[in-house]
Amino acid sequence: MEDLKTTLKQVQPKTRNPHLHSELHMLVDEVRRRFGETAQKGPGSFSFYLGFFKRLGTQKIRQILGEINESNVSDPKRLFWWKIKQESK
């Protein structure tokens, strides 16, 4: 029983940000955390990512993230923005 308690403590869900009210906002937050973005304004900010994500849609963003996860690239953030640029054309 103690083993089960310790396992459950490790799997505790992360506290959810109450300001993220849609799937798109949660996706933006996830990607920014993955790439280590902390900007409040301008490139790298939440609104910067949100603008691109709205234009492309969650399905396409998830597809791009999947492709990046499968690739063995040294700088995934750079590849992500290159793919976003290609899709925006």
C-alpha cells in the first residue's frame, strides 16, 4: 500500500493555470514551456505564439510538433519556427 501512495504522489497532476481557458491557449503554454520562452512582449511572448497558432490551427501545430519530436535535431525551436514559416506561405 505504501508503494502505491509513493507512486501516486509522483504522478500528481501539475497545477493548471486558470487563465488558460481553451485548448489553443494550453497548447501555446505547453510549447512556450518546452522551448523555455519567458518574454512578456514581442517575439517569444504568449500573444506572439497565439497569433501564429490561431492562423494555422491546433491540428497543424500538433502535427509540426510531432515531426519535431521524431527528428533528431539539436535545436528544435529553430526547426519549429522554420516549419511555421513554411506553412504560413
